[in-house]
Amino acid sequence: MSTKLISINDLPPDGKEYALDDQSIWQDAIREFKMDCKIIEPLRGKALVQPVDEGVLVKGELSGVVSVPCNRCAEDATIRIDTNFSEYEEIPPEKNREEQEGYIVYERHAPMLDLAKVGWEQFMLAMPVNPVCRDDCKGLCPQCGANLNSEKCACETEGGDPRLAPLRNLKVSR
């Protein structure tokens, strides 16, 4: 995954604004995590990084358009990303380089914020859990796999959940 390291010690007290326009930040992570995701409109972010107390505050926004498979029919679902975020990260004590996990890493004993990691996490948080190509997507036929948005299948439709079959002949009187 790409990195964009920001020296925390060199930040002015009122912070500094950074751009996340390098598409390799997103492309590298998409490849690394083997995501079936295509960038349609470039992902662009900007972030204001401010030193506060024992850490840094990152306020920013992220926008762009990606295409991922629909959760119901597997056709392309176009997802517009447009999010604002605010993230506080505490500066951890210096550790061995192999043990560093968070947004802040140490390079030559100086704390550095990996802004690419912050941007990637915000991208993932902005993605829908179950992306769909459209709200009324009918999905695929569970028997033959036909895309029910574009064709009808000849499969017999069963009357619902088989566990409820004993209740189908139940008569309710009023």
C-alpha cells in the first residue's frame, strides 16, 4: 500500500493542508486487497492536519466515483463517494519498526503520520456494506442464475421458506 508520510514535528501550530490526489494511493490498496473495484472518477481528498495535545487531528473530505459488483446481481454498481471526516490519532511511544500498526509510524526517531492510511480507511468507511446497482434490483434467480432485471426465468417458484411448509395449509377463521 502506498504511503504519504507527514512529519508531525514539522507541523505549524495551526496545522497544514494536504492533498490526497495521487491515484496510486487508491490503486495500490485496491490491488493489495484484491478488491473488484474500478475508479470511474478520480478519488480526491484533502486533509487539514493539526497537532493537538498528545496527537494529531485530521479533518478532511474525500470524493470520487467507483464501480463495484452489485451485491444482488453482480452487475456494475456505481458508487459516489462524498464524505467528510475528522480523525484524532494519539502519538504512541516509539517502538520497533516491525511492531508499528497505526497511522503514526516512526522514521529516524521522528513521529510521522501516514496520511494514505487515513484516506484509505475513510474510503472504506464511505463504501456501502451491500452495494446495489439500483434500489429495485431483483438480483439473480437462486435456481438458474438468470439476471431477473433483464430476463424472466422458467424456474418454478416455490412458495417460500420450506421450514414454514407445515403452516401453508393452516386456515385462520375470524
